[in-house]
Amino acid sequence: MAEFVKMSPTELKALREVNPMMMSYNIEFAEVTGGTFWKAYTPGQVAGTEPFTVGGSGSLESMMGDLMQVYPPINLYDERIRKLAREFGPAWVRVSGTWATKTYYDFDGTTNGKVPDGYLNVLTKEQWIGVLDFVNAVGAKLLISLSNCPGLHSADTPWPPTEAEKIFSLSKEYGVPIAAVEFANEPNMMEQTGFAPGYTPADFRRDQDLCFAWVRKNYPDCICVGPCTCGPDATIGHKDGGGTGGIEQLFHSCSCADLMEGTREPLDVFSYHFYNGVSERMASVMPSAHWAPEEANGEEYLAAAGETAKIYAALRDKYCPGGEMWVTEAGDAGGGGDTWASTYLDVLRTLNELGSFAAVSNGVIFHNTLAASDYAFLSRGDHMPRPNYFAVLLWNRLMGTTVYDSNEPVREGAHVYVHSRRDGKPGKAYLVINNSLTENTTVDLPCDAVRYTLAGKDGELRATVMTLNGRDLVLGEGDVLPDLSGAAQPAGKMVLAPATCTFLIVD
């Protein structure tokens, strides 16, 4: 059924102010040091013309050879990645991931590249300075998680700040201080995330308190963020009886309450991870948690992020009253992203997630990742921008920090979000997502506007090139950004084609 949207920009109620750096991103520790990460899909798999299959006996361990590969360290001095990251404007950069929990900071070069017992990998001083130079060059703030593995201490021994002091002091001395810290990445998975054998929620509570007390004493300007869980508190039901949680469902996973009840050191910011289910890489071992591509425009799929935010907002109110809520990893699917994550089809989810999150809470969403795997904003290696890059670039340029009630219920064909204008001028910035694949949406525009309509090239959902008002969004010679200007839209009835996302700027 075709939908009709009536815009009334002068009659809207303001809901809240949101963080101007709401759209931020991750750089994985495995990228910085080099290491194992998700193997890229083939062009045929991305296009949907070639099925994705894995070998092995069906267990996750036996499949890993088909799922992962070893990559060299990322070059954060590359001019293209720096230029494209700067275009976002101020943002948070989170350097973390599972490997962060198991990294030894070899800043004096004593290991000669040999990984100490109880760790998985080594971070050199040169590599960390590369991160600091990148953060400084793009005008960002730095969030990290810390080492907490058998090489540092056993489960029955309190966490020592020896490794943390290395990375905090080097960063401060270099002039790019660590602005925020999560004690550990996805601690609810315990040993699977890298903790010592026998590590319990009680051990985590003890050690997070020790860490945050140490941070506040020695680096008082640093924000303490947590608990950084990836479940199981908010598993939104899938139509087949599964959920939209991540691969933590494969392991024993403790709750937010297990990690937070009885802690003494308060959180400055509440954090969690959210992915829309598991990717095709994980589908054979968790079929009910995987969404098929033909579901990726549907109401149930698109609602998952907002419904999850509501659940975690209640936990935030309990464990961090008055604080912001950060999604410190987000993307289309846990396990390296779906085959369509690098195509226009995922833009519907990305923009809807930003709009629905801002309607629930103030905070930051860290897209995973900037430039690694198929769900990254930029392709690995050559750092060419994908459709999601241009989508969030337009969000950052157009959508301001005041959020309004759109007076339009969310429904197929009409996901409507309204903010102030990012340029600070009077008026409103609308985002209207027509997620129907078959029906137009008609908008009653009461005044002239500037229109920015995004679509897959040639109308293809799985297009790797997105169009803006019919123009291809690709880099020009010398990495010049394409024309991102809008088109004049006169007042009156305006028709939005199926599977399009349209920003409208009104005075």
C-alpha cells in the first residue's frame, strides 16, 4: 500500500539534544597490529549471484579456515583514508575489539616481535603512534579498551595497571590523550573474549572498579565507559524464534546485571554492542539469528536497533543515571557483516538506525568498522568509499543535534525522522525512508525544500555504487568528493520512489 506523509515542520515537539559526534567508528586492534580478521566476500557473493558456503564439520572451529584470514597492519598514514575520515567532521575513534583484550604493549621493543606467554599479539610503539597521529590528523577523540588476559594476571589475582599505564602515558606524552576507556571488550563472554581461565563476573566487577579508580586518580579527564556487553540482555525476537543477537549466543554469556551489580566505581557513559543478527558466515551454526537479504528492508529487521536501544536505555537509567548511551560496536550483522553490507541495501538499515537511536537516547554509535571487512565504510586496502560512507556523510552534514517528534508513525514506506538543521539555520532537516520495494510514498511538502534522494545505481538494491538525485557517488580524480549538493524541490506533492532514502531541508 502506498503511504502518504504530511510534513508540518513548524508544529513539531522537540524531544532531546543529541551528541554532535553521534556518528563515529571503530578501528580494530587486529588492524593496528596486523592479525586475523574476517575474509572478504567475492564479487559474486556481494552481488548475490554466488552462494556463500563454508567447509568443515559444521562447528565454528572447523569453519574458521573459510571465515578468517591474516591481514597486515593498516596504513593509517594513507592520504585517502585520512581525507575521507576528516570529511565526517569531529568524531570518536574506538580502537578495540577482541584482540585488544589479548595485546601486549611492547613500547620499548624488548620482545623482538615474540609474543609473551599469555598474550595473543604485540603492539609496537610505532604502531600506536600511527593511531595517535591518525586521531590527531582527523580531529577525533580516542576511546580504547584495555589488555586483560592470562599474560597480565590470573583470575584470582586483582588486575594490575602495568600495561594500562604504558598506553595511557605514551598517549598523553605524545599529545593525543586517551579520552575515554572501556575496561574490556565484550566482557560478558568471559574466557571467549580473552580473560584468564576461571574468570567470573565477580572478578570482572573487582577489576573494572580497580581500573576506573586508577583512571580517575591518574587521568581524571578520561571518561569511564561500560560495561560494553554484546548480550544477552536484549535479544529481539526473529520471526523464526531466534534473535538478533550476535555470536555471543554460541557461548555462555552473562548479563549486564552480572557485570554491574555491586560495583563501586560509577560509569560516566553506558555502553553496549548491537548487530542486526549474525552474518551469512555464521548462518549455518545460528540459522535462526540470521536475516535473509529479502528481509533487510522489512519492518521487523529495521525495528531491531530501536527496540534494542529502548531495552538498554532502561539499563542505562539503572546503572548510569543521567549518562549518555553509546553503542560501541554497530553494523548490519555480527561475524564480519553480510554479503550485502557493502552495498546500497545496507544504507536503509544504517540511516534508520541513526534516526531510531536518536529518537530514544542521546549518545554515540560506533560503526564497525572504518576500513576493515565487508561492513566497513571504506573498502579494505584501497580505502574506496562504499554507499554507507556517503549516507552517513550526508547525515553528518544535514541532520542537526535537536531531535523532533515527526508526528508520523513508523510504517513500511514511511520511516520519518526530523532534526534541526546541521548548518544552524532556522528550519528542519527531514529523513524519509521509503523501505517498500514496490510502492511510491507521497509527501505533502508545505514549503519549498532542498532534496537529497539516495538510491542504488540502476535501481539495484545490491549496487556497490549509490546515487544522489541520480548522480553516481564515486570519488573523482585526486580523490575529490562527488557533488553532494541537493536539488530544489517546490512545495506541493512529492513522490519518493521505492527503496529510497531522502533528506529534505526546509526553512
